Amino acid sequence: MSLRTRTDALLLAGFCAFLFFYGLGQFGLIGADEPRYAQVAREMLDHHDWITPVLYGSPWLEKPPLYYWQAMLVYSIFGVSDITARLPSAIDATLLVIAVYLFFRRFRSGVEVDAALITASCAGVIGYARAASTDMPLAATFSVAMLAWWAWRECQKRIWLALFYACMALGMLAKGPVAPFLAALIIVLSAAVAREWRLIARTLWLPGILLFCAVALPWYVAVQLRNPQFFHEFILEHNLARFSTNLYHHTEPFWYYVPVTALALLPWIVFVVVAFARTVRTWWSERKSSSDSPDLEFDLSLFAVCWLVVPVVFFSISQSKLPGYILPAIPAGAVLLANYLRRQFESEQGLAKWISVVHAMVATALVVPALLIAHIVTGHRVPSGRPLFIALVVALVLFLAMMVTLFSRVGLRMLRFVTLIPIVLAVAAVLRLGAGSMDRALSARPLAAELAEMETHELPLAVCGTSRELEYGLAFYRNQIITRCEYSALPAQEFLLIAPPAWKSAVDEHTAGRRVTFLGHYAPQDVDYYWVAAGRKTP
């Protein structure tokens, strides 16, 4: 291994270790999806069932199994915890960064480290690399597939096309038919803008299609045979109905993914927009030229534009919108920017001053909310006074340092490093200053620990009027089925009950005729908890 390779490997390993793995357990699982997915993997492992996803003892067929399989493997080695539930996404993000590095080293040497570090430091990649969800497995497999397809187009070696089909099959196992459908749209659009329609027919390679089927279809066939309702629940409800209707109440305006994509591409969004605009402008001005020799350098940028645009437009049309849907588009922004930087290096052009200024402002501005994260989480607002002043001063110092560097003769080549400084500081600040507040206010972990300390033996748990996030979090941390009193009869034996103070009358109604003892109030999430004596089941 050469010195250069060892240096690159150490650099990428260090940044991936910090950005993706460090402090994975600083705060507990948050939201509804993280504890739910983590619990599904645990129950599949407990049942030794690699086919049917199970939640609370019943088939849960909303998502394919790739994340669950990964989590099951990690659980079996390191045990079940919130850290191990997040490890699959962190590993997938690392593999994505390595794939980007190897792609650029093989096909666009000179910016491979830039490309990998830009990918690793995008806010969307960092965020979902630290989440127990299906979004990062899809983004990683889909992105590797797209890079493999371009590698095949450029060098014509079918080993790359085989890799494309294999990774697309994994994407199908990560989140369903959306992976091959998006890939088809991107390839068709790329062929259209490059006026190489034969690419579409050549991509339809029979051995590759058979490889895709061999990898992806066995699970789909097996789960359908075991669960006849699978096709209706997964394909019709959680794919077609989710896209075409507001069945799951995730409605957002049509333009929703424009700001979401911009936020996910932070801190690189300014340069991505510049690279995007210049690529589109060049294509538009040269679209009628009759050159028979394609410019692969430029065509890679054009392909990255198509890859970035298609998911944004596709999910903007969808009636159900969640931030994670757009994650497969984010690596395209990194590829587009890295190729743009390479062309700038080759032409030895300097940075436009306005671009440098705006980029530095955006990159350093991220430090402000990171330093104030504890206040924002607990107070739901940006604080004034000394905390805000200190955060602004830190951001200003970083901004001035970036300006000095970017306006120097080597400014463009130092771009990745000076941009990574505020990113590293922002991640460190969130973990150091905000993890405790996020844990208490957003995760069920502290409340579950508080309840466990009060119990002399494990009791059933019921909730009344609480959020889904708290319900699913308690189910994971206590590893038990949670009864929701609005929909189910309360346990006949003694149990614990969680409810917001505003639901006290509902608690009295549901526990009528039974002795109820108030145990305490969990202030960060404004819920009370009670002990309820044994008695008859309530209707």
C-alpha cells in the first residue's frame, strides 16, 4: 500500500469514525421510526425469523428487511442497544464514502479525497448515518449502484454493470421498488440529455437482470408465501397509496424538498448550486452541437445533475413527504461538486469572491445552532443574551479564518479542510452540549430508566394520550408491548400508566373502580406516571 493510500485511508477513517460513530449512544432513539425499526429487528432475532418482520408479535410488513438483517447481525454480536440499532446506518454511510473515494480515484483521480469528505460531511448523510432507519441503507446501495452504472458507461466493462444490478437489488431489499424505479428515471433522463438513447437498451443486460432477480426476489417470494397480505400491505398501501394519497398524514407543500435538499447538502449547498447552474447553462448552450465525441468529464456532471433532480421532482409529486425520502439524491450533490472542483483545478481558476464569502457564511453559521442546541431543544427558541453572543463570536472567528484561507493562492485546494472545521465543531457541540437535553426531551430512554428504578418487578405498561414517539420508545427500552388505553382494554393485573396531565380525566375514566397511585411527573416530556392496582379489565 502506497503512502498516499495509507494517508487517505487514515484520513477517511478518522472523519468517518467521528462523524458517523462517535457518540452514537449519547442520546436515546428518537422519533417513532427509530425505536420501531430497532424493535422489529430485535423480535426477528428473538424468533430466529429472517423472513417476516415482526412488531409486538405480529407481522409488520411496511418495509423490506435489509436494515433488519443488518441490525440482527449486529445485535447477535454486540447485544441489543440503541447504539447497536444505529450501527448499520453508520456502517452503510462509511461504505458509501469509501465507494465515492474509490470511484473518483479510478475515474477522476485528483479529487477522490475531496469527493469522499464532501459526501461524509453533508448534513443529511451525517444525520441519517446516526439514525436507526431504512433511509441510509437505501441511499448507500442506490448511490453505489449509480456510480457503478456510470463506471460501466465510461469503461464498458460489464463487471460494473453487474455491480449496478447487484446494488440495485440491495436497494430493492432496503426500501422496495422505489430504488429500481428511480434508477430507471435517472438513466432515461441522462440518456436523453446526452442524446445517447442506446444507453437505455444497452443497460437492459439480461445477465444483470437475472442477477437482480436472484438477489432481490427470493425474500419477496418467501414473505408473500408466509404472509398472503404482504402484496396488499406493502405494494398497494405502503408504496402506491403512500405516493398517491395522504393516507399516512405526511402531507407537505409541493416545494417541500427544495429547502430539505438544501439543508441536507449543508455546508456545501452554495458550491453545489454553482456547479449545478454552470452545468445546466453549459448543457443548454451546447445542446444543439453535433459533436460525435462525448465529453465524459462534463457528462459526469450532467449525470449527477439528473441524479440530483429526479428524486427531488419524484418525491415532490408524492402526496406523502418525509425528509429521509430525499437522501438518495444527496451523494449526487457531492459527486457534482467534486467533479466541478476537479475541472477548476485543471483550469487553475480561482474562487469567485462572492462564492467564497457566501459559502463561508453558510458553513460557519451551522456552529450557532449547534452551540445553542440545548436551549433550542428545551426552550423551543433561540436564546438571547450571553449564549447567543458567544455563539456568534465563535462563528465570526471561524468565518474570518475561512476568508483568509479561501482568499489565498491555494484557497480552492484547501476548501474541504477549512469547511470541515466548522462541521466537526458543530457535531462536537451537539454531542457535548445538547445530547443530554435531546435525550431527556426527545427520547423515552430516561423515562424508561426512571420507571425501572421504581419497580420491584417488571410490570405491564399502558399509555393514555401520549405521543407515538414516546409509546414506541418505551416499547423498545422496556422490550414489552405497550397498551394504549384509547384503543385497547387495560391489563387486569397491576400495571404502570403514562399520561399527560391534560389527560387526567381520561385516566380517571379508564381506571374507574381501581386503586390508582400517582408516582411522579416527568417534566421534560410533560407526562405523569401512575401505579394502577389489579382489577377487572375496563371495557
